[in-house]
Amino acid sequence: MIDRALREHAIAWQGRAVAAIVVEVIAARGSVPRAAGTRMIVSAYESVGTIGGGHLELKAITVARAMLERGDRSPREQHFALGPSLGQCCGGAVTLAFAPLHVASASSWQLPVVPVRTQR
């Protein structure tokens, strides 16, 4: 799920032309730390947001920073089995998408709808 602070941070990075990669959970199966649609953004020196922490997030940051270092602007997907390949206790699997921030324009990210309570 996208929160307003992550979206605003991504828009600010776009405005300053910060080279960054958007990491998004696009598929989740079994026990996983975050659901599909969860995003984080990664620059060479900073990451904002979380896709669940642990070894998965460390691997995602490593992949994103390697893309930035190589100047690789090609979107890609990578599948991770959390237990067998990463040693995480949640035994599910996720597929992550990696795309440059300019491709995944943050201003188009949908924010969660917050129900409005009415007083009676």
C-alpha cells in the first residue's frame, strides 16, 4: 500500500531529478511481509518506504543500487522465495518490479481511500 509520505517523497525526488528506482511488490504468495502494491524508492544513498524489511529488502536495495550504478533504466521483475533463498521465517514468495522513478511517475500512484466518519 502506498502512503502519502512515500508518494510526496517520490514527487520531491522527481522534482530534484534524483536518480532512483521504484521497487514494488507485484505478486505475493503465502506468508509474506507486505502485499502486492507496496512500494519503496531507492537512490544511491537513501531508501524510503519498506517492502517488508529483512533480507528481502536488503536484496531489493542491492538490486536497485546496482541498476543505478550501471545506468540501467530497463524495468525488470525478480522473483524471491523468502524461506529457501533468503532464509526469512515467512515461507511465502514475492515478485518485485524494479523501474526508474521517472517511468513510474509517483503522481499517478493511487493513495488508499480513508473512510469518512459521520457524527449522528
